[in-house]
Amino acid sequence: MSDTNSRKISELVKKDGNNTCADCGLPNPEWASYNIGIFICTTCAAWHRSLGSHISKVKSLRLDKWDDEQVQMIETVGNVKAKEKYEKHIPPCYRVPQAGDPPVLLEQWIRAKYERQEFIFVEKQTYICNSMEGTLMKKARAEKKYFPRKFVIADNTLKYYVKENAKEPKATVQLSELNVCLAPSKMNQDNGLQLSFMTDGSTRHIYVHHESSETIILWYAAIRNIKLNWLMVAYPNASAEELVPYLTTDFVIEGWLSKTGPNERDAYRRRWFILDDLKDAYPRGEIFLGYKDNNYNIKEGVPRGCKDHDFSFSLITPDRTYVMSAPTSDERMRWMAAIRTVLERPLRPQDNQSKMALASKRKSSRNSRQSWFSFNKDQHV
Ligand SMILES: [Zn+2]
């Protein structure tokens, strides 16, 4: 009988919708939550287990025994129906994670869906707001220590105060000039958030974290929501979906890549690469990433006449072609996808480009679309 059930389960997971993780979209799920009625990947299964079995009952498709009732529960729901229920009201500002996104994003997405059921009961979406206030731990400029600071969002600005009762903020940033990015590996903080903005012509980063992952995602989503409201007023002809790509950018991807020069005899040298939304301090070298229509491209493999290497890829720019090699095939895919996203991102929503030309002229030097790909001999922040 359990053989019949195993066979049934292995048939069910092949169905459209069930064949990708219900929470992050990764293909070929190996786990399931049978009370919710969904098929999920190994990473999401771990988050489901942390919710507790009163919310999600997790089982391995292959290693666990399935009884008739459990098979029936998952058969009557499945990933498509569950999505209709648990993802019914996702606000446009909410960032739905994909496989490979920062763990805090995935954790809170799963908690939002099943524990708090935020996308069923919209009144639970506390980030749909125009102002916010709270304490975040802020990294001191010169040292590695974090100190509690009061942060306030109001009237489309973000301010922070050194003392709770201080009258004057230490910094005031227009939300339209602010980028927020989850940067756990760069900061070595699970709930690390990088706030970036231009001040006096140079880039400034503020690093904050909070012990609660829910709080960090609340700030992240609130900033995205307020920016979206502002953009919808500024560009009334654009839809929310068109404006969402401009809310935040997080091209903070970093790791070891081997890089070679333009000649066949040049050796591959290992360098620590950082793809960031804004230029970081003191890189040894940097590659400007423009827009694909201006002769920027990324391809697997090496150009003719260049020494090949495992998992190589070429970044083509109008000036020269850069040849790099990643440590694994997955890593290459991740880097290429991240770089491609930058190259494919136009300046403004396409349909509104001409109308926005005037505004973009005024703001062109401050536009953070242009991303930098920089490298160093050593890993450091
Ligand atoms: Zn998943």
C-alpha cells in the first residue's frame, strides 16, 4: 500500500505547478507540506519546519512513508490552488523572493504567507504605510561596532537621530535618492540592510541591522512601498508593475572569479569580484556596466584566440572584452544572471521614456541604474 502511495506522490510532483517549489520556484521539489498541500524545495522545507507542525507538516517525498490521508490532502490542493489562496493579495511593492535570494527574504516570505497570512488578510500588511519610526542598529563609520539609532520615515525622507530625544537628525535622505539592499554576506549579518545614497557628489553607505528578521523586512518593504507611491505620482502614466523594478536594486553579489587579460598568453588570476549598485570604496579595478543596446553583452565561453578555462564567460563592453571563469557551473549562472539583469535594465520604464526625458536630464548624474563591477586581490568590505 505504501508503494502505491509513493508512486502516487512521484506522479503528483510531476504535474504543472507542483514541479517547481511553491515558495521559491526552484525546479524538482523533494519535500512537501501535506497539511498546506504544497511541494517545496529543501531550503524552503527547512523554513517550513521552523514554523512548527501546527502550521506546516513537512515530509520528504522519497525518504518518508506516506499514508492514504496525507496523499489525499496534497492531491486535493497542490501548488496552483495553494498559490491562489496564500498569494491572493500580494501588494506590488512586496518583493517575492526567488531561489538564491538572501535567506531573510525567503524566511519572511514563508512566514508572511503561512504564519501571518498577510496575503489573505491585507490589514496585516503593516508596510503599507506612509511613515515609520523605530530603532535600528547602525554600524559606526570608523569601527565595526553597531549602535542603536532612531530612524524615521516621513514626508518622503528618511532621517536618523543619534539620540532618542535629539531635535536635529544626523542625516536626512530623500527617499527618491535612497537605495536599500539586503546585504547579509557583505555585512556578515543575517538581517543586514545597506542604505545607499549620494551626498555631495559621492556615495554614502549606511549599514543597519535588527535582531528581528520581520522588522528588517518591514523596513525594506515600507521603503519600497513609499517609493512606489511617490513614483506613481511622479509618473502617472506608468503602471505599478512598470515602476517596481526601480524601487530598489541589489546587485551586491560577490565572490571569487578568475580573470584573464586580452592576450592568449595571459594567465587567469583569482580576484574577489563585487557587483554593487553603487561604486564602493577603493576597488583595484572596475568595469562599467552600461545598457545592452549600447554594445554591452554577456556570453558563456571565451572569444576566439583566448585561452579557455572551466566555467568561463565573457563580458563584452564597447572598449574591450573581459574574460572570467567561475568556480562552478552554478556560480557562473548566478554571476551571468546578475550581470544580465543590469545590462537589460533600461533607464526608465520604456513606455514613458520620452515623457520622462526632461526629468531624467536633470537627474542623470544621480541615477543609480549604472552598476559597477569591481574587483580586488583580497576579499574585504
Ligand atoms: Zn523553495
